[in-house]
Amino acid sequence: MKVYSLTVCHKVFPIELREKIAFTDEEATTFLKDLKAKHSIEEALLVSTCNRTELFIGTADVHRGLTSLDEVLQIWERERNFTLPLCPPPNIVDHHHSVERLLRVTAGLESQIVGESEIQGQVRNAMNLSADAGVNGPVILKLWEKALRCGKRVRSETSLGDGALSVAYGALEVARKIFGELSKLNVTIIGAGEVAELVLQNLQGQQTKSLKILNRSRERAEHLAREYDAQLGGLDELPQVLASSDLVVVSTGASEPIITNEMVRQAQSERKGGALLLVDLGLPRDVEQEAGSLADVFLFNLDDLARLVEGNLQKRREAIPEAEQIVQHEARQFANWLESRRLDPAIRSLRNALESAGLKELQQMKEELNPEEFERMEKVVRKVINRLLHKSTQELKESSGQLEKGFLSQLESFFHIDPKSEEETP
């Protein structure tokens, strides 16, 4: 079993392309189910965030795996109406680089703002979607576990995640640059997901003139409103809010912009002067880009904010070599585990052959024993074999990467094991 991946991320592709390939949770689950049904891919993980859409698959058939990923990319281009540049870096990568890729992504090494921690929650959610789609097989699951462990180690053992650097932090930095301070601002948060909560967390302890949350569903928004002492409203209040707010941060997950150029133009005509800062943290984007060209309107999207905090990343960059060592260690651990899996059939054959031999000898004594004695002796034989094999099989698995080619067949020959004996076990 090998892992292969398809990557479309911020390092190569602008937000205009990334937003076309973003998946909601529902879309991701449907896609993964189709991948299993149409391409016979039993193990897969789809990580779709504001910075990336990355598909990881596990398959024993190299040709099928690579062909499936190529076909998926073509389908995405056709169904989502985009065309990749003619000469991008490879989008589909091999097993070794795919394993490292997921570890690096989860560690924050591949994030637009290096070291950001939100990606770990997004990778965790991706496996829930794989489980819902029935593609959470043992290899992808093990790699996912290694990725989360890697991310946790990087966060706790290095300074890669130190300091307040995130798109939410960047949004407030922009507000300070434009308005000077937050205490005079009417602030509105549109949306009630993880990104919206991150903005609210960054606002904690900051004095604002007013704080309001708008969301389509009130249940989630009510919880945030109580926790962060904010007013609550629905999306039907958008026109009024645009006219009365100074800072609007929006991240809804909608497939089309919910704030149009005309809405902003109308709101500006009703305002009593002053700037309007729109921070669009959505992917796809939630604000029509033309709105940013209106007088006294400042519009920032995810890529804009990433560039803004670029100058604050030096301390995190200094921690990259240490973080990469952790990635390499966890990648080797996964490789060792994957290599050990090839021992399982031989170990089962060895165990079954020994049990078969022991039980065959015991069978010859059956007439001399009553049923209770025979059953007790049978349990003893199995227990002795398990005890003999336990430690040796563990050591075999731990050293599987160093085993010489042909070792397994030599082992079977040494013990006179017929691999088919597994089928003959009583």
C-alpha cells in the first residue's frame, strides 16, 4: 500500500483559482464516496481549507492511484470551470513526498502564515469526512494519526507557532492601521464558524464601540454572542449593518458573494462619512471584488492579510529546521510501520504452521484424553505458541526496514512453512 496526493495550494495558485476548488464538508463527503465508487479507492483524505485543497489516497495499485488523481484533476477543471497554468510544479506526487506533505501541512510548515494552528483542526475534521464516506482505511488513518502527532510536537517542542499571527490577527492589524484604534469602531462579524470565532478570540480584551454577529443559523451564533458579549442578528440585516459599521469581517462558507458591489455602494451613500473596512476571510470569497474600488472602502482578502503579516514571521522561520527534523522523524516512524505490514502474512503463516503442527500431535493423543483434558491441552498449546512468538514477531516488525530481501521466504523455508498452511488450520 502506497500513498499518493494531489495538491492545489496558495504557493502556486492565487485565491481566484483556490476558491473554485474549495469543498464544503457536504461536498467533500459526496466527492469521497464517488471516488470510492468510481475509482475503487478505498482509502482517502481530502483537506480543503482557505489555503489549499489536497487529496491523499492509499492504494496498492500504483497505476490506478496515479491515473485516478490525474482524472480527478481533469474533472475538477471541467466541473469547476478553471484551467491550471501550463507549467505549474507537479500537482501529483509520489508516496514519499505525499507522506511528508501531510505531516508538513499539519505542522503548519506549508501554511500561508507559517506555524498557524488552525490547520490541525481542519485536518482532524478531514478524517471525520473520510469516515462518513467510508474511506478511512488503516493506512490513511495511521498517516493521519502521525500527522496530528507531528503537528502537536511541532507546536510544543518548537517556537514555530509562537506569537499572535493569523488572518484574524491580521484583520485587526489592518483596522489599527486605518482607524488608529479599535475603541471607536462599530465591528460586525458575519458568520459563526471557526474563522469567525478566531476573530472574536483576537478581539477579547479589546474595547470596541459595538460588536455584532450576523449568521444564517442563530443556534451557533447565539453561543458566540453569549461567550463574547456581542449583539446578534440575521443576514437580512446586512444592508443596515454595512451602513452603520466601520469594520466588517466576513467568513460564511457561501458559494457566492453575499456582499455585492451594489450593496456596498448603497451603504456608502447612507453613511455619514468615514471609511468602511471589509475583511473577507471566506473561500470562496464573500465580497465582490469590485466593492474595493469604491471611495472610502478598503477591502482585504486572505492573500492580502498573508502579505501583511509577512514581516512578523522571522522568529517562526528560525524554528523551521527544528520542525522539519520532527517531520522527518515522524515520516520514518510511519515508513517503519508501513514496512512492518508486509510481515503480517508471513507471521500469520508461521503462527498457523506452528499451531497446526502442535495440534496435529495433540490430535494423536485425543483417544487417551477425556474432552475436558483435550480442550485444556489445546489451550495450552496455543498459549505456548503465542508466548514463543510474541516477542520475536514484535522485534521483527520493529526491524522490518533492515530485513534483507528474501528474508521472509528464507524464514518460511527454515521452519518448513507452507504459506498455504494458513488455509489448513483447524
